[in-house]
Amino acid sequence: MEQNTNFTKIIIVTAVIIIIFVSVIVGIIIAFNSNNNSDDILQNVAQNNTQDEEKSNIILDEENVVITDDETAQITRRYGRVEVIWIDENNNEISEPLKPNLNGLTPVKFNSSRVTFEETTENDSDWYNYSLQNWANAVNSDGSYFVWIPRYAYRIIYYSDSQYTNIVGFCDGRGIMKLNEDGTLSRISRNNTGIRETSNHYIVAPAFSKDTASGYRNGGWDSDLSGIWVAKYEMSMETNGNHTETSDSEIGNVLISDTVKAVSKPGVSSWRNINIRNCYLNSYNYDRNRDSHLMKNSEWGAVAYLSYSSYGVNGRNITTNTSSQYITGGTTSEESIYISNGNQSTTGNATGIYDLVGGAWEYISAYIDNGYVGLSQNGGESEEDIYGSRNSKYKLVYPHDSGDLGNFYDRIHSINNYSLISRYRGDALYETSNSGYGSDAWNTNTAYFMQSDIPYLIRGGDYNSTVGAGIFSFNGFSGASNSGESFRIVLA
């Protein structure tokens, strides 16, 4: 009897062990499937990038595809993905980005163990690796940080909805095109004259392209660039080397001098309460040896598209800087900026550009010349002012509808003005939104085009934009000094 009891016990223990083992295996399988199911849509898109690119390559094969002009055809431009290729200064595709042109800047790289940036050399293989979302950083003599945006070309694939499962069209060197059910393409809009393309029809980002023939209509330059250096943070003010809080226009709406400097540094409040004229002049006079200037919209677009590609956050939202004190990087703790707030940058880590989403709205060197009196009052009329020089590589002047005389605000002005920019490329406006009046840009970003008494362009949203802030967000503003607007400097 005792032997039978022991035998029964052995059977029971064995069965329990088997049940536990099977339960563990089942639990692992369920957890694995659960994790897979909880992956957000954009991560699935990232995993299928190669498949999508192969599909788009087949569709866009020049020998097979039929393209017919049809301006009445329609597609949604609200959902899209950006493909980027590196190119040299002759627009040939290359496997690695062009080397950063330091021009006296000091390269720095992020030390994750010490949670800080440290000086390095341009020959350091760990300085940058864009394939790993590690962008090149550098500092100048005043300790300001800049990030290198290498020369590239891009194209956009449009999808029917936010799930990114059904391709409905493309934007490349041949225009914006709808994909028809029979595999043909209907061209909705051609590109501006002067927009250049590669041999495989990728658009050369205008921020790097020689654009003299068009009178800088596309936001280009007087020569081809290997890349640009973009301020890593919104600009801040220093007086005699000490940070200055620009709490009102009396303090903020001033020009740089021997004592007042603009800097790009983490963990301090951004320079606000400054009008567009002084943003433009301070940026231009910041460093003439490096062709400094107020960020142009073509350059904002260049950063946005690179960030949204596989070399950046790859289609994910950049987290909003929600600091009500407009602190660059979102907090005064430099360690927290690089670790906790890495998702506020264009790469999702410390090496990217911060404050493009939230913080303060940023004045961009762009406007419509609709006759609004504030254009000259806030932008200045002297030759060196933003509104003084009508043809300059340092700004972009967009067209406006003849009905917009700059005298009264009406949503129809935004809509009509927006409709006139259908051929512009690389500026992340028409390519990434459905209309000029609403929250229908990518990631439901705010999309209100310039009009009437708000003819100057601002981008990115502010800390208080719970809905609508984003790297594709745009709006108009008067150009006056305000506590919610800042600016950013670019070196060419």
C-alpha cells in the first residue's frame, strides 16, 4: 500500500512539473505575441521599409510606369514616409554621407557613460554614424552646439491612412503623383523650376542646392553645399558670458553686440520677446566667417525629412518640449536632457537637434509679401533687414493670392495662399499637409498658412500645444516680439 502511495505521489509531482513547464512555455508565447501585437504601427512600418521600397521602386520604374498629367486627381498627403539617399555635390548617390565641413568648429561626441559631450577629432570613427542615428555634433569658441545635416536627396511615399498599409501616391523629381489601380500614375502637380533630381528621380533637398537661376525661389544657395550646421537648441541670450532671461521686449528685442551674444546651449531659457527683424540680423551677424543666418524654411524641411527617415526617428513623433519656462532641451539638468529627454530630439537620442517640437514657436526666414503694414514695421526696410532685401539667399518669399491685401484675417486667405505653393519641394509644407487651414499635417500637426496680418512663418508649435505641435507644424505670425517666439541659427 505504501509503495502504491509513493508511486502515486511521483506521478502527481511529475504531472505538476509538466503542467508548470507547459504553462511557462505558453506564457512566453503569449507574451511574445502580446508584445508583437502592442508594437506601434510605425515600428511595423520600419520593419517593412525594405518591402515598401522595393514595391515603390517597381511602381516608379521609368521604363514601365505611365505618367499622365491630371490636376483634378486627388490623394491625401496627410500620411507619408520619407526615403533618403546620400548624394555627392554632383548629385550622384553615395553609400555614406559627405564628411562634415568643420570650418573651425570643434567636433564633439557623446559619452554615454559620463552622460556628456567630449571633444574628439574629425578622424574619430565614433564621432558619428547616421545609419545608427548618431549625428555629428560640434561646438564653436563660445560653447554653442551645432549638428551636421549632410547633403541628401529624398522622395515621399503617401499612404491612405495612419496605418501606412496602402500606398496611394508619391512625390519625387517628377512631381506629386497619384497611384492608380492599374499601376499608372496621375501627376497632380509638377515641381518648381530649379528643383533638381538624381538619376533615379529623388529630389535634391533644396537647402543644399545651387539656386541662383531661380532667384533663390526654392530656398537654395549660390553654390552647392555638402551640408549645413544647425543650432542644436533654440538660441539663448548671454550678457558678458552669463545667461540672460529675456522676460520682456526691453531685454529681448535687441541686437547682439560686444556684450550681448546669441548661444545654442542646453538647459537655459530660449531667447524670446524679439521681433523677426532682430532675429534675422542677429543670426546674420552671428558668424560671418561661417555664413550664419536665420534658419530658412528649406533648411527646416531638410532637418524634418532627415529626422523622419530611417536615419532619424523613422516616422515616430518627436516628443514635445513641454517646459513652460522655455528651457532648451526641456529641463535645466543636462544629464536629463541627454537621457530622459532624448526623445525630444530628431534622432531620439542625445546626438539630435532639440526644441524643434514645443518649447517656443520658431521664427523662420520666410514670409508672404502681401502688403501688410507689419511686414516693414516688424521686419525692417533697410537693405540688410529681412523685409529690406527682396531677393536673397537668406530667406524664402512665398507667393500669395491677389485677394490677400494684408488688411483683414480670413481663413480663405490661408487656403488660397496655400494653394499657390503646390510646386514647392523640400520645405515640408504642401508635401506634408492637405490644406492651409487646419490640423491636417503629418501626425495631426497644426497647418495654418501665412495670410493677412500674420505674413511671417513660424514652425514647431510651443510647449502649450497639447495638440498640433510637431516638426511638420506651421503657422503665420505678425513678426512682432512676443514671449512665445524664438529663433535658430544655421551655418552654411
